[in-house]
Amino acid sequence: MRAVKRSWTAVLSASAVTVGLSVAMATPAGAVGGPCGQSGGGSLGSSGSSGSSGSTGTLIGSLGSGSLGSATGSLANSLPWIIGSPDGALPVLTGRTKAIEMVTGPGSPNESIEKYSVSGTDLGIMWDNGQGQVLMAFGDTVGDCDEPGTQWRSNALFRSSDTTLSDGMRIDSSPLAPPPAVNFSKQVIDGLLNLPLGSLEFTVIPTAGVEVDGVQYVRFMSVRSWGAPGEWMTNYSAIARSDDNGDTWDVVVPTVRVNLDPMDPEFPDGIVPPAFSSHNENWQMSAFVPDRGDGFVYEFGTPSGRSGSARLARVPATLDAMEDPTKYEYWTGTDWSSTIADAEPVIKAPVSELSVQWNDYLGKYIAMYTDVGGLKIRQADHPWGPWSGTETLISAITLPSLYGGFMHPWATGQYLYFVLTTWDRYNVIYMRTDLSRVDRMKSAEQVDRPDPAQTGEQKLLRFDMPEDLPETEDSPETEDLPETEDLPETEDLPEEE
């Protein structure tokens, strides 16, 4: 380990979307905490674009004049399940899957606090930007938990050109807020609703990214309310576009998929364009697979929350097609249809926060996601499947707080690299799985593989805190892993300096 330092038929206008969504205002579930250990109270005040122009100590500009409240309550209703302060505890595991380092937060070699004012965040969705970098999009992000508002942002973005995947992931840069902010990763994607924070659009979270002809696209969801852990309701999902490698983003309004049923008696008269299809509920979160030579980008869609199935669409890998919903086709189970209602599940529920990519070592597509049992993968010869049974990479018994596994787009060969978040520490962990110890599953193999925690393969030995990690290039796992098969791989690790 490296040294540790501290277009449907008519374009839908944004105003029409706002009118349609205004009938869906919901009261969030009772909150029990937040990413800085909030316990309730505090004033939410008003918000424009939710903090895209933050500064150290304050969130300026787009937040307007309202107070975000104190660090003891400002975000309690926004992220109700998070009850611990962000920290850098690194889990030490036996078996084929290892934690390499923290990408963000205390103890991260990327110094995300000092360089980007990111002390706590999640997800870390990755894609190749076509320019020699991997872009990494995060969800709700906090900075200094002692400052009013905790320097909260709905999302943030990092860039990395690190091609040596075996020893961690170095971050090159992040879109920063302008002065007077100092070293502050700005919110990059704003929603369409200029409404008070917490009243309708709690947050705007990226769910997938892909590059097409030099342009970056991100599918994001607008969260309307939080429910029980693992459940939430969205206003809509949409695609945002960046022509400057992620510095600035614009919502592509024709791609908005509003999560409302036009047959609802409260739905406003006259507002029934295709964007309000009741089938949009199945496309609130996504996973993109870039064009691998057949001329299509594939998009998997799931509902909001973590209890739905995954469906599949494809679109020609061109800029015009990506931004025109009429160009999307949906897998029916046997063929492709231009009608969204014809889409049939390709991966059965429950699946959410999905990551899908081709893996050269297995010679299969891998679908990675979390469910109540932990971090799972399935394998298939084609994006439309059929998909195999599951194999658990990290058991919920081992890490019950895990969610959001996203694969590194440059991962090749024997080792699969990915990131994972744990909600109790609320930071992103860089992980590795030895694929030589994963079954090569045929599509016909629908039997789920045993949980590694139940078989005894996987155990949580301890958590290493940042101050406990050695200032060396050595992996922190080695001292407590006497069995050779559980030792970290060394052939692809760099020599010690």
C-alpha cells in the first residue's frame, strides 16, 4: 500500500417538468442521522442549485439567503440512515476479496479532505472518458462537519489517469468551486427544480456515466423523499452532458423520465407528454455499457430504491441518439422494441446501484450490485442475458453496511478492481477480487453460489484506522493472514521505493 497521508415528439421544457412534479411533493420519513452524525433539528432554509458554489466554511452563491443549519441537524432529513461521522477505517478481510485503500475521507492517500474538501461521500461511479482518464462521480458529499451546513453538495466528481490499478487509485483533479472557495470540489450536476432544499428535490445523485464521441454523459436521479433504509422515491431521472471533461454539465431536457403516473387524478390537466409514461418508474437509475463494436450504448434501468428488477435498452452510440428518447430500443425478452412498455426484466429483483461491464478474464459480461445478502455478481455472454446465478464477493454478514459496488473500467486480467461504500463510515473503499477464485458460470447455471462468510472463506479480521496503517508500500492485510491463499497478490504490485 502506498504511504498513507492525512427527443420524444416534442421537447419538454424545464418549466413543464416543474409543473408536473409540483403535485408530487412528499414528506420525508423521520430522520435519525446524517453523514456528520446529525441527530435532528436545524434549519434547512432555501436552496437554488444545492450548493454548487460552496466555499470553505460556507455554501455561497446558489444557496440563497436561507440557513442550512448547524452540523448537528442540517442534513438529518436528507440522509436519514447515516449515523456515524465519516472515517477512514479500512476493513481487513480473508478470502479472495481485499480492501486496498480508502479513495476518499480520512486516511485516503488522495488527501480528499485537504485537496477537495471531501471528508465523506459515496458511490464513486466510474467510466472511461476517452481521453486517458477515468471519471468518478460521487453522491451526497460533505466537507468540514464542524462548519454550518457541513459543506454539503449533492454530488462531486474526481478524475484519475492512474493506470497501475494494483496499488490504489490516485486522483489527478476535481472540478473546483471558484474563489473565494479554496480546494473545494463543487457540485457539478444541478437538478431542474429551483425549490427550497428538502421540499421536493432533496438531492441529485449520479447513477451511471459513459463517453460518446468525446462528450461525457451522466444519468442522474432527483430524489423526492427518503423512506426506510434502502428505499426512496424519485421525481425523475435525466441525462446531463459535459463538453469540457466534467467541469460543467447541462441537463438534456428531452431525456427526462418523470416518475409520475399520468393517470393519477392529481396529475395536472394537459401535461401528458411521453416523458410522463408510467413505465418511467423502471428507469430511474442506470448502468451504461459503452459501445464495444456493434455501434450501440447499452443502458440498464432500475426503479428507485433497492427492490426492483433491471431492464435493458440500447441506443446508437452517437450524440444525437443519446439525447433523443425516440432512438432508444428496449429488450422484450426475445427482440428489440421502440416501446418502453415492452421492456422485460433481464435481471430479477432485487437489484439496484448496478454496474455492468465486459470482463476479458472471464470472457463474460459482469453485473455487479448489492442486495440484502451483500455484494453480488452475475455473468452473461450478452447484455440481454440470460444472466447466471449470483456469486457473492462480499457478504452482508461480513460488512452489513456495504452498498454501491462499481467496477473500474480499466480492470483487466485476473483481478477485478471496484469501489464500495459503507454507510456507517460514509466513504468509498477501493477493492480487489481474485477472479481465478470465482466460478466461470454459464448462463444456464441459475444456482446461486454459497455465501463466503457462511462457508468460512471470508472473515472480517479487523478495521485498520488511518493512524494504525504503516508508512510503507506493504499491504495492511499481510500480518494477520497466515494462509498462503489469503495473502495479497504480489506479482502485479510495484516494487517498494
